Amino acid sequence: MSFQWTITAPQRLDAFLADQHPAVSRARLQKMIVSGGVEVNGEEVTKPAQKLREGDSVFQKMENEELSRETTIAPLDLHLPVLYEDKECLVLSKPAGIAVHPGAGMGSEDATILHGIAHLFAERDLPFSRESVLVHRLDKETTGCLLVAKNAQSHLALQKQFAQRSVSKTYLALVAGQPDPPAAMINAPIGRNLTDRTKMSVLRTSISREAKTTYRTLETTGKATLVQCDLHTGRTHQIRVHMSSVGHPVLGDVLYGSSASSAFGKTSGIEGMCLHAWKLRFLSPTKIQEIAVQAPLPLPFTLALEKLHIGSPDS
């Protein structure tokens, strides 16, 4: 099945396709573009960095089945807890330390959440296609709700909800310091860091992408604060970049943390990054029915709250 989209906001071609194909590596998508597998406004383009404008039409000529053949995903039992399940989709609780899908720098023996999903599908006698299961992504060290489609039709329906920003995504983050004001919206575009390509940054350039995060203080000690974050967009590392940009990085975040927050985290005995995809709310792919799922806090996050004498959030 090939796909056609209409662009709603300026962005790079490869970045747009990465959003449409969460299970496919950026390198694979760039290879598809270079080989002539994509048309923009009816003309073949071969530059991954091609700038798209609002209203542009993007047509992917390559079938998804061919696009997804880059890596064999063998079933692997990762004991992934399933928080919700129906005939069309499931929501699992992602643990920390496991990448959602294979990427650059990973070996063929490295386990990913996709391998665990393949196992869940095998247990249920469901056909597995890496291209039609992941609807969104979570960072490797982030825990919590991850939505999985069970078939191509549900994948398209759920992906459309994410594109229309009708999915509610609520996170819990333990951050350094005390945000002032205690609640606010961070409206700051995000783009690839100009000097460190492993990082994202708040940037106001032609290729930066709109990013909006609302945070609200739940409890604070002054030195650390538990905040609820609601995503209004879904950019790479969005909460981590936004909270760091206002001087309150997520505790345990080795990529965006400051020297002061890192030192505080170590002296406080905090293990791992304290960012959790807490709640997810979306419409069933086949019914006009809202589904709400909540992932329990992982033990390291709970222990971090206890060590800092911060109470666990109410549901």
C-alpha cells in the first residue's frame, strides 16, 4: 500500500516521513528518498532535506512492505505488561532502557520493543508487520504507555488521530529546581542541535518544528519538583528539551541535564531518567468510544519520589 499526504506545517521531507513511519529508521527513509521513492507535488525528489511547505502533496511510491524489510524482527519475550487490549489495538507499558525499534549503532542481537511486540502478536496468532504496529515512539529511557495497532487499517486510523493532535498524552516528570511560574505553556520550536547531532534544541530556524508543552506543578521541595506535562505536539525529546530550556531539566537525563542537576540526582540516589508516559487517551479505531489508559509508575521513579519526600500523584 502506497501513501499520499498533504503537508500542514513546514518541515523537512525526511523528518515528515519519520513521523509517518515510527518503526523505520531515518537512514532507511533517506535511502528511499535518494532512490526516487517519493514525489512532492507530482515531481520526484531525491534530497532528504527537501523543505516542505504547507499544502504540499507528498506521495510515497514504495510499498510499506518493501520499506519495512530492512531488519528481521524475531519474536522475543520481554514480559511486556499489557495495560489495555481490544481487537484493534493494545497499549503496553514500556520499560526503561529498551529502544522502541532498531536504529543506528544497534547490533542485530539488540532487543527492542518491536521484538517484544512480535512475541505478543505470535502469542495471539496475529500477523506481524513492523510497519503497521507502532503508532508513536517513546525515548529509550522513557517509561509508560505505548500504543500498538493490530492491523494496517487500525494503524492508519490511529496515526490520523496523532496527526490531528486529538490524542491526549500526559507525562509525569521529576525535574530539578522549582519552576516559576508553577504552571505554564512552553511554546518553543525544536530542531536538531547545530553542533551535536544526537541532541535537539529550542531553535528558531526554517527547519525547526512547532512544539508546545503544558506543565503543571504537582508537588515541590524547592530542589526538585514533580510536574505533569501535557504534549500538544510530538517532537523528538520534546519534554526533555523544553524543561531543560527553562532551567529545569528532567532528573536522571544524561543528555539534557545540567552539571548541577546531575550532581543533585547522584547525591539523592536517583537511578534512571524520571520521565513517564502516564496517561493516554484516544478514540477506538472502529468505534466512537474514548479509551483512557494509565500506566503505573515504575519502581525507580517511585523510589526517587520517596527519597525526595514527594508523594505519588493521584490518579
